Amino acid sequence: MAISPMSTLSKSCSLESFEALVHETFCPMTIDVNARLRSKFRGGLVSQRLGSLGFSAVKGSPLLVSRRCADIATYADASYLVKIQIEGEGYVRHWGLNTRLLPGDFTLCRNSEPYDLEFPSEFCQVVLSVPVDVMEECVDTPSQFLGKRMDSADGANGIFTNFVSSMAYKLGTMDGNLAKRLELNVMDLLSTTLCYAHQARRKDLMQGGVKKEYLRRVKQFIRKNLCDERLCPDLIARAHDITTRYLHMLFESEETTVSRYIIRARLNSCKMAFSDPMYKDYSVSDIGFQFGFKDSSHFSRTFKGEFGESPAKYRTTHLS
């Protein structure tokens, strides 16, 4: 969905000034820019309160943003962050999900938990900061949407993003009375949008068979996150808003456990990489590390136990 640039928001800040603005407006986080581009970086940020909500528009050059445990420990105000992509593309890593945002899409993050943002090119994003109690009062189980792409073409998502992006042009010019009224409108529309998405998701699950659909989504999630050493049943269950007990039950028909499925998926990915010429410049340990094996000795033993020969020997005989 094409959205016009916000002419009122210029990129006049250096990296240092931009970092200070981001920390003051949102919360402590780490901002990283390619060393060759640091002196050329330009960014801008404008914000206004809408009652209890924070409403901000951010523009900038390519950068990486990380919200880590050390940052979280220094900040006590827990909020949901609704991140709406206006220009460029953005990548969000949160709650075990890797999400690509195109203009008009949005996602939810929670500032009390780690997340990563990547903007590979010039970008603009609108961010709504919603206190946890306000969000949970308006939206049933908002955590189910954390880190997930809300496609602008689906349901009411595009209506919400169009409304919010149009408000961004008025940032800094709205009086308190208008801001308070808009707070109610924004939360009402966000609630409607997420409620519709939740109902549509439940309908899809029921029509396709709840267990079968959940198992498909879980397997897809595992394949996408093999490189994450934190990948485990608890993380998978939280990412899909189900209990670990229900997750284990899904795999009973597979005649394997969740943990065993993860290990086999990692081993098979390594096995394919060993015979792929594109990985010829990577060491055996590098390939194992890339697919979630952080201990090379453990990787070697596990691989040999599964395929009958060491990773090095297998690679020697199968790499063309």
C-alpha cells in the first residue's frame, strides 16, 4: 500500500542526536549503524501524547535497533509498541518470530521483552506506545499478535494503518482536547482490527482442523528459527499462544518429540549444506553453528549418531 512521505518530518539529526531522541521518546535501546555510514547518518523523530498513548513518527537512514535485557532492566514502564511501516521495509525479530514489514503493514512488540529491528534502506515508521493495562483492557490476549505481521491487505488492517498514518501529518499541532478524542478513536479502531484478525484466525483453524493447522504452523516456525539457540518447546508454545502440554500432544501422531524434531531438522539442514557448493567456504563448525549447534563436539557426536559418520567425513564424500 503506497503512503505519501510526511513532509513535516525531516531527517536533520546526526546519529548521536537521533539516539538521544529515541531513548527519551521510547526506552533505552542499542542503535547500530554501519561504521562507514555513521558520519552520513541522518534521522528525525517527532512525537505527541494522545492522552495515555505515545504517538511518534520516525525517519532515518539504514540502521539496526536492539532492545536487550540490560536495556529493559533500566526502564520500568511496560508498554505495547504498535509499529506501522510507512516507507521502506522493516524487519522485526520478537517472540521467536522474524517478520518483514512492507508499507502499510504493522506489528506489535512489548518493550518489557527483547526485540530487534532492522531497516536496510531509508525508512519511515509510525509507533504507538500503549500502556499494558490500556491495551489489555481493549484487546483480548494482545500477546497473540506479538512479532506477527499484520498485512495491510487483510481484514481491517489497512483501514487502521491509513487512519493512523494520516494522523501523523498533524503531529505536534493537535490540542489536548483533540488528542484525547483521537486516543479513544485509535484504540477503538485498533481493538476492532485485532478482534477481527483473531476471529478470522480462529475460523481458519476450525475449518482446517485445529490440531493439523497448529502442527503445520509449528513445523514452519521451527524451520524458520533453526539458527536460534533458544528454540525450545517453551518458546514455540509461547509464540503460538498454546501450552507446552498441548504442543507435545501435537507431536504424538508424529512418533517423535518436539525436541527430537528440532534436532533432526537441524541435522538435515547441516547435511544438505555439506553437499551444497554455496557453503564450500564455511567450516564444518560454522555450518553447525548457523543451524543452532553452538558446541562443535556435541554437533559432531549428534551428527555421527544420526548418519553414521562424522560431519567432516560426510562432507568430504558428498561435496562435489
